[in-house]
Amino acid sequence: MPVITFNAFSFLQKKLKEKNLPYANVFVTISSGTTAGDLISQMQLTRKDVEVVFVNGRVQPIDTVLRDQDRVAFVPHGTPGPYRVLLGFKNKDNG
């Protein structure tokens, strides 16, 4: 079974901590065929909680199938910063 490294950023860390779930550099065993969206559910979060999914340092669609040794990170909505466009994500309001 594939094993990924998972990280959550900003407000998501607090949500996961409240659920007694690890959120930083955690090795997570997933089933083959698990998508980033599936992982959101597995981590007891909702799609509304997560604005962007990074897989191996790049923004990826929610339906990306995760593979063994992938590095996956969730970024919540409202994360500020001038690098949003350079990193490959933007506010939903902006299209």
C-alpha cells in the first residue's frame, strides 16, 4: 500500500489538532487509487476547508491520484500572500 507524507498549513493545523489527528510531516498509508479529495475526507476535513492541494510541491487538481512517496500538503482558504499566483493558486472569486 502506498505511503505518503502529509502536511497541513495554517488554520487546518488547528482543525486537525482538535480532532487529535497529526498534521506535520506525517506518514499516511493510503489505498491504491486514493485521490487528493479522498485524502481530504480521510483527514476528516471538507472540500470547503481546503483551497489548494500541493503534491510534490506543485498545485494539483483535487482528483489527482496519489502515489507512493508523494508529499501532499493542504492549504486552507484565505491564506494570504503575494506568492499565491506564482505558486499556482488564486482566489475562487478571481476565476
